[in-house]
Amino acid sequence: MAHPAVLRKLVDEYVVLQAVHAERGDTETRGRITELACALCISTGTSDVDAALIAAHHQLPGAQVHDDSLLAP
């Protein structure tokens, strides 16, 4: 498991670059996003960037467990 500071940096940079790529669409930004996605997957033990982001948010300090079992019908 990655150190929380490293994980936070990866998540933050990934989110920012996703927004930048949405505006510019350049290949350099896309390449860095791919690198960050791989690093996030390795750091969280997942094989999908969306799962990696969810796992990272659960591993970061201040993460709270959300139990919605009482809301089920």
C-alpha cells in the first residue's frame, strides 16, 4: 500500500490532468494520465483506474465508512 501522501498526490494529479485533457486533448497529457492510472492501480492493488480511485479514497486519511444497509428496502 502506498504512503497516504504519495497516494494523495497521485489522485490529485490524475484528477487535475483529466480536466486539462478534457479541455486540450493533447497526447502529452494523455500519456501522463496513463502513467498515473497505472501508478494508482499498482498502489491500490486494483486493475482498473476507477476502482483504484475508489480504493485510494478509502485508504486516505479522513476516509469514512459509509453504511447504507439501513436504507435498503
